[in-house]
Amino acid sequence: MKSSIRMPLAALTAALVATVAGCTAAADGDKAPGRPQAAAVDKAVRRTEAVGSLRYRITGRVPGQRLGIEGATGAKPATGRIRITYLGSPDADTAVELRLVDGHLYESMSEHGVPQKTHGKHWADFGSTTDVRSYGGLKMDMSGMRDQATQNPAREAAFLTAAENIRRTGTETVGKTRTTHYTGTVTVHDLRSRLKGLGGPGRAGRKRSLDMYAQMGVDELTLDVWIDGQDRVRRQRIRGFGRHGELDLTATFRGYGKPVSVARPPAGDTVVVPAPAAPKARG
């Protein structure tokens, strides 16, 4: 990102965030089957989604890429930050940070710990719209990245409610919190079939996530969810195998209800990415 927005990595960021940060919203408009294990997971997902703010950490790998993610999200007003560190090829030791502040999406990047610049600035401001153009004229749809800057990753746990073999495996301690562990497997095909019968604003996000699994070549998912005594998701793990390797991501949640403050990057160190020009009126 030294002289222009690095779109290949930005596209990778959007795709990975859509997958690991729960673009699925699988519980929206859906009802858990009449099984106590599925009902318990469904209740925890809904309760975790309803919290006003939380912090999370995601570690693991997607096919061909190891990564670590630190994030925080607040609901009123919508604000959030997420920092993704890529630890394997093709972008080893590259970090991308997204912030959503007062409706504006900001992005920065570093390589090997060294902040990178775009037109002499360390931050790019993509504004409050979803469609922008880079200085090279490339049109970019930022809707996925905007959504995920404030998304609650616990929604991915809702996939477990679709597993026919969902079961309770016992109690375990996550951090210092006692939790109940649930596990099961489900195919991407079955999840896509369930999606056909669902509506609502979250459907497009769910479809993007399933499409990403398909692109990875992942056919079946193994899911584990740890639920605390207040019926909140404390940890979730999602595993599978794709054409280019293993999918294995673990998300741990903390800071429920604690205020989230996200600072706007310094104006003097921020370049504004132009939005598409309005179409010219025909005479």
C-alpha cells in the first residue's frame, strides 16, 4: 500500500472477514430444531448477538493462510475495529486494521511491523458509502468490509443448530468461566438448502459466507460451541478441509457489555479515497 490501495489484499481481507467474523447471521429468522441441544445453542447465539458490545479474538487458519484477529464491536452507535494479521503466504507478516467511526470506514496496513503508506498517509478513509473508486479508477464494493468492522462473530455458532448429530460433550473451563461444550457436523450443502427457506436482511450475508466455503472447497464443517452460565457464547471453533488445506478457526469472546471506544485516525495522516463520480446529466 505504498503508492496505491492494494486491492488484492483488500479483497482477501473482505473474503476472510466475511468467513471468520460471522457474516452468516444464521440465526436471523431461523428457528432451532426441537432438540434441547440445538435449542440451547440457538438461545446462546441470540443472547450473544443482543449484547451491546463485546471483544473477541480469532486464531487459526483458512486454506493456505494462517491468521490472527483481534476485534471489538459496539452497537449504539455502530462502531468497531478489527485487526487481521496474516502469518503465512502469500502475505506473510502483513496486518490490516479496519475501523468504523461515525459511519466512516478506515483502513491501514503494515508489513513486517512497518506501517505502509498510501499517497504519503498511513490511513485510507473510504467514507460512509459502500461504493468507492481507488485513485487508479478501480471500483470497489466496501459493503462486506463495512459490515464486518462491526459484526458479532458469535453468529457463526448458529450453524451448529443445523447439525443432526449435535450433542453435549460435558463442561469445560474457558478462561476462568465454566462452560457447557456442544459439538456436531453439518455439510455446506445442507446449510445452503436451509438458506433457501429463509428470508430477511441477513440472507445475503449468509449466502456470501457459504459461497466462500464453496470457493475454499470445504464441503463439511465440524463446529464446537462453549456456552457459559448466562447463556452466552464464550468460545466457538469451526473446522473443515478444502482444496488447498485446512480450515480451523477458534473465536474467544470477552468484555460483554463493556464500552467500546474506537478512535478516528488523525486527519493529517489519512487519505480520502474518492467515491464514484455522479453520472452526468444528459442534455
